[in-house]
Amino acid sequence: MTVQAFDPTSQVVTVTPAALAHFRRQVTREPGKSVRLSVKKSGCTGFKYVVDMVEKGAEDDLRYQLDDQVQLLVDSDSLHMLSGTEIDLVTEGINRQIRFTNPNVKDQCGCGESFSVS
């Protein structure tokens, strides 16, 4: 298992400072866990993003050390759908949510819960 240092120029996905701060808070609440990003079949358009806090990911996950506390694991089976994605934390009114800006998305459902790639 190889852990890569954070390098925005070679990341499969990028993480904004706001999202990193959010993940850091999550890791502080659940010490020893990492953030894992994957996709799964769901919804009317095809796939949805899944962000989990895990003790250890799959053996073939890509592993990025975002800072001294946060490790990001990216599911290798999802790479073709996630390459180039930016993860951000946005605030709209009193709500905060993780937002994915993915250049591979060709279509998404009206509610924004699922997406498709070509």
C-alpha cells in the first residue's frame, strides 16, 4: 500500500480548503479513520457519489495524505468516473453540503442525486 503526498497537479481528485476543513473535523470525531470516495449505481441517471469514514479502505484504493490528519482514499474501480473531480464544501443559507464538480458528468437528474458519464 503506497500513500502519496498531496500534490494538486497530479491528484485524481482535488479537495478545496473548505472541504479539507470539513474532513478534518470528521477525522477529529473519528480518530484513526480515513475519508473514502467512491461511486455506486443509484438513482434515475446511473451513479451517485459515496463518501465514507473508514478504518481501512480496499487494498487497491489510491491513497492521498491531504495533511497531517486527513487521508483520502479513492476507489480504484471508480477512477474513470472521478478523474478531475473537485470536492468542495458549500454553504447555502444554513445548509452545508459537499459538492462535486466532475468534468466527466454528461447528465444528472433534476434533484442532483445521481449522474451519468459517457
